[in-house]
Amino acid sequence: KLGQKKAHIKEIQVNGGTTAAKVDFLTGLFEQEVKVADVFAQDEMIDIIGVTKGKGFNGVITRWGCTRLVRKSHRGLRKVGCIGSWHP
């Protein structure tokens, strides 16, 4: 690996007070370690928004985890051979 490509960025909403008071509070926290216990309380519910790492247009082997076909199959290796039995 070449190392980390993106910086660790965390957005935290600051409530209460005027805008100037919020800016003064946050400028005091620049380049300092913020502990988790200072931001979140025990058993506090939080909303999280995440974005998955893009994988492009993948086939069925990578996308759904199907098993590859055998080496001598006629129509290619990385395709779906069977999606289930004909009669359940």
C-alpha cells in the first residue's frame, strides 16, 4: 500500500450559543485530540451517513459471490451456471 489517500475528517454539530461563541469554542479545539467521551454520552443514539467505496460495473462473481464455473466450461468462467433447482 502507498498509504492513506484521504484525511480523517469528522463533522460534529455544535449546538447552543451565538455563532461567534461557537466559532471561539471550535478554534480552541484546532489540532488537539478530542476524546469520544467528551463528544458522546453513554448509550446516546447518533445518526451516521456513510458512502460505500465504488466498485464500478461488476459481474456476478464479485457482486453476488457466486461460484466460478469450471476451467473447461463452454461459455466462460465468471458467469452464473445455475440459480436454483427447476422443481423445488
